[in-house]
Amino acid sequence: MSASQTDLGTPVVEARDIVAGYLPGVNILNGCSLTAYPGEMIGIIGPNGAGKSTLLKAMFGLVKVHSGEVLLNGEDITHRRTNKLVEMGVGFVPQTNNVFPSLTIEENLRMGLFLRPKKAQERLAAMWDLFPLLHERRNTSAGGLSGGERQSLAMARALMMEPSVLLLDEPSAGLSPVRQDETFLRTRMINKTGVCVVMVEQNARRCLQICHRGYVLDQGRDAHTGTGRDLANDPKVIELYLGTLATDLDADKPH
């Protein structure tokens, strides 16, 4: 189902005019905004250094927000601690260092539920259903997993707390084309379970194929926004950010 902004109720997560950066007086984001409604998959694309990952980290409390606000289901969470955000229903999967390599797959997943250990068996069963290959290798050390398997494990661990929104930072980075496709398909499956997904992605072509709406960031601001299809067919977006990658975007758009 194609998500529409009409009749979707309160946004799951919303960033309003965010000004943020890693150092005092040096802002990476300069008034950036984003809105994600229930059931939506939102893609964030743009050139390197545009502030894409910084926006996700600001939403998850990892980067100092100097002005603006972040809302979760209408509640201001701008300066909440990350562990509190996880408890409130925000999942975050960083691009790197996203598993505990010395622990097994199952131990990694249990670490994702440290705030609600009594629900371990219920949530593990749900993850085994969603990620059957992880179940087959549940006693394997995470350090021996491939890049794609690690990405699946990182997603599964973030889902253990049943988040209402999942923030993904470059989920396909460093993966082979086949593993990239698997990651995008898995992300769509997660979204179809009802989890709102906000994804930063360098692979703009694939991102726009699967997302309901997208944001193009440039120099810390929203340069363009619209549905995945609209952005894929926008001449300015194609010229500045997609180039020849946009040639066959309409070939296999999700319906």
C-alpha cells in the first residue's frame, strides 16, 4: 500500500528545523526537517557530507541538537538519553560496529532486550521467524558472520524491543550487490510488519524504489522531498543526485 500523508494521524517521529553538529559553533544540520507517519518507509539520500547520518544520530540523541526539536508520537524527545529512547520505541542500527563480535547470534539478540529480559523467548521466536538464517546459526559467533549476516543481526537486535520506528544508517554499505538486494528486501519485510522505517542510504536508486517518501539533503538542509517515484522522476534530483542511476527506477517499484 502506498502511504499517503492524509488521514495518517500523528507522525511516529518528526524532526523540526534541526540545527545540530558535533562541535560547538560548527553545525552540520542547518534547519533540517523530516516527518514519518505510521507504516511509512522514509528514505534519506544526498551527496556525501550532506548531513544524512548526522540527522539520524541527532534524532537518536547521539549528536547535540542546538535548536529545533525531535518528536516521538507527538512527545518532545529532543534531549532524551539513548537508552530512554530505546525504551520508548526508537530502534537505531549504525553503519559500523553494530554487533558484539565475541558473542553468539542469540547472545547478541538477548543484549537487545536487556531492558525487558522477561520477553526474551517471545521476541527471540519473532526474530527467528523474520530471520530464519540467524536461527540456523544462532550459536555462531557474530565475529564470523558475513557483512550481510551482520547487518541482519544488527536489525534483528534493534527489533527485539519492538520499536515503533527503526532508524537505519547506510544498511547496504560495503555489501555485494546480491547482499544489498537481500538487505533492501528484508527492510521492506520489516516495514510490512508495521514498523516505521527511516533509512539513510547512498544507493539512491534502490532506496527510492522501496521507500514511500524520500528526502534529499544537501548542505544540512532539505533540498527536495516527495514520494519515491516523484523524486526519481524530478529532473533536478536526477541531474544533481541520481544521474544515470535513475534510468530504470520505474521498472520494479513496489505497489
